[in-house]
Amino acid sequence: MIDFFGKGKWAFWLSVCVLAALVSVPSALLWRSTRSYIQFFMGTAPGVIRPTRSDFIDRHPKHAPEKNLEFVEFSLKAGKAKAVELVGDFNSWKPGVLPLSRDGKNWRIMVPLPPGRYRYLFRVDGQTRLDPQARSENDRDGRKVSVRRVP
């Protein structure tokens, strides 16, 4: 029979246990980070929600200071639409920045704007549409856009 706890062997087993502890802790951390990377790479990792800020007000010097902001309502009747968003020169024509909220068949959004003249369009399910309640004009590119003046 083998004597595992005989003279001098306790030091050997103690060093084996210490070595196992020293190896297992870093390998567990490495495994966790490797698994997290694989989930991210495969697209199965849950998304991280970070606070964001909307920069849609043009801070051009020709506009009045921000203390003169007016809340302007933009609305569109589009009963069968799945998504409606607002694009214009006040948000650099970037889609996805100003989504409208559904209220029955109507879609609405309130946008704080300094006094001035603004050109805009609605994007209904990816297709641009004029505002039927506003006047329209051709812009520099030759496309028709809606125009609204904020006093």
C-alpha cells in the first residue's frame, strides 16, 4: 500500500494544492473572458445599454441662443405605417435620430427648435414623404421638401 501522507509527503501535497489553486483562478478568469468574446463574436451576447444624448439642434451662430427654444409639433397621418421618423436640416438629415410616436392613426413628435426656417421630410417605412400640412419647395438638390418657420 502507498503511503500518501507519510514523512515529508505532506509538503509535496501542500505544494500541489497551492499550485492547483494558483493555476485554476487565472484559467477561470481566462475562460470567462474567452466565453464572453465568443458570445460577442457570434452575436449572442446581450447588448449593453448606455445612456445617449440626442444632438439634433443646429447650433449655427445665425440662430438665437438656446434659451429662445420653441417646442414645435410635427405630425403625420399614416395609419398603416410601421415606423415614421423626422429628418431635416435641424438634424443634418440623419435618419433614426427623431422617431415619431404613434397615437392611433397619427404620428407625432415635439422638437425644440430655435427661431428660424427649417426644411424637413418624413420617412415612412423608409420612404420619404412631404408634410401635407406645410408648404413645400425645391431644395438645392432639386428634391421637394416641406418648409416650416419657427417664430
